[in-house]
Amino acid sequence: MNTVDETGKMQTARVPRRAGVSFASQWGAELRILLVAVLLAAYFQFANRDFLLSNASLVNLSQYIAPVAIIAFGEIMLMIGGDIDLSAGMVFAFAPFMMVFANDAGAPMWLALIAGLIAAALIGFVNGAVTVWLRLPSFVTTLGTLFLINGITLTVSRGTPAPTPGSPLFAAVMGAWGYSEILWTFAIAFAMHVLLRHTRWGLHTQAAGANPIGASEAGIHVNRLRLGNFILAAVLAGFTGILEAFRITSIDPQAGGNQIMFLAVAAAVIGGTPLTGGSGTIVGGLIGAAVLGILSDGFTLIGINAFTFNIILGAAILAAMIFNVHVGRIRRKGGR
């Protein structure tokens, strides 16, 4: 993997795939959070035997994990570069309505779906352009577009839900079948993992997040990477909203919102992506979403209310951030 040192020169860093690096060293962070997920699942299975043995419970769990994880993948790419997208939950609601309008205008279903994704990409482009070229913090930019997109969605929909179009087969592939969303999640996770770990785009994103000035001086197009990752995050958020629209057979202008965006950020943080940027993994985000899903479904099955879930979630985010910061400091000291 190429990284950038403090002088701005490109250096060849050791990638985990090379000989001499153990599996545990390569996947240490993911293994730790996976162990937490397994222990939580074992506890809830012991407390309620239907937790993992009931098809309905497994479907509910997969349908909780899928949207959080897919949005988290986009947030991870941004967070590695030191950015964040607060408007993802509103793009989640906006893209399905654009798909419906395209379909109502006569476009075939597959083309209408692409139109919804293009609309999401345009929002990502605006977020990236304002952040990169006007040099606004991404927090401020996407906070503004959060309200802007929400207002547009409510205006064009008149605040009224719309039925999801499409044939039963198309709907089943896109989310109506119980496990289709989680299958999409695994496919996207694989593609995003390859993008982040095995392509120049992903490697340069990590280098730019760790040292943006040095990366820029080394010839990496940092602004282009940031802009592209904003577009990618918005497309993933819009695609998630489309999947959810087919799952529930209705498009709600109030769907998604800040709740799912913050859950996605929480999944990324719990999975090992620090808000300070420079590192992160797609697999970690997927496991982080699984931890949130296990906690949510487990608490529901054993009769604990949602308030307790929020307490545990807040504590988990704080613990994950403290752990990530201290591990980062230890690694930096060890590398000297």
C-alpha cells in the first residue's frame, strides 16, 4: 500500500497480505468486534431460544443490519478522509421518490431506478463540491443539505407516502424477499472492501486521510478523492432507500432521517473507523452494524425497552472511540 510520509514523499507501506504478517495482525480489529458480536448473540440466544432459531427473527435481524451497513460503507469512505455526510438519511428518502417520478413519466423500472441513483449522486456532488471547492467543513455542508433535501422531498411528495412500483419479481430482487437486502449488503461489502484495500482509489483515500498535505504534494488528487467519495456515499444511501422502499412496498417521505444516518456512523465507529480519519475497514463497518442489530433485536425479544438500547449504544460508541484513539497512539509509538 502506498502512504505518504511527513515530507510528502510516497513510501511503500507493508500491506497485511504480505508474508510474515499473521492473520490476527491483519484482521485484529475486526476479530475483536466479531467476538463481541458472537458473545452478544450467544447471550441473547440463551435468554430467548427463538433469537437465532426462528426464521422470522433472522429475517428481522438481517433487515435491520442491511440498511445500516450499506450506508455505513459510504460513511467509512468519507470518515477515512476526514469527512462525514449528515444528509445520508435524507437522500435515503429522496432517491425512491425520484425513481417513482421517472417511472410515472414512462421510464421502465430499471431506468427509473438508475434515475433515482443519479439524483442521489447529484446530491453527493453538491455536498462534495461545496465542501472541497468552497472549503466548508463537511459537517456544515451536509447539515445544510440535510434540511434542504428533506424539504424538497416533503414538498414534491406533499408529505404523502407513495406505493412502490415494479413487478413482483423485480420487487423481490430489490428487497421484497426477506433475505434479498442482506444479500445485496454482502455483495456491496465485497465490492467496497476490494475498492478500499486493493485499488489505487482506496489506497490513496487512506493516504490522504492520514496526511492530506503530504498526499497532495506527492501527486495524489485529494480533492478529487473527497468529491468522489461524497458521490459514492450518496449513491449508497439512495440505493439503500430504494431497497427499503421495495421491502415495505411503500415510499415514505419521512423514512430514514437522522436515525439511520447516526446508526450508520455508529456502526462505522464501533467497527474501528475513527472520526479523526486515516484508517477504517468495510468489514469492520459490516460487523459494527451486526452488533447494533443484535443488540436491538435481542433487547426487543427479552423485553427491554428502546431507552436501554440508546444507553448501550452511547456507551459502545464512547468505548470504541477511546479504544481506537489509544490503539492509534500505541501504534504510532511502536512505529518510531
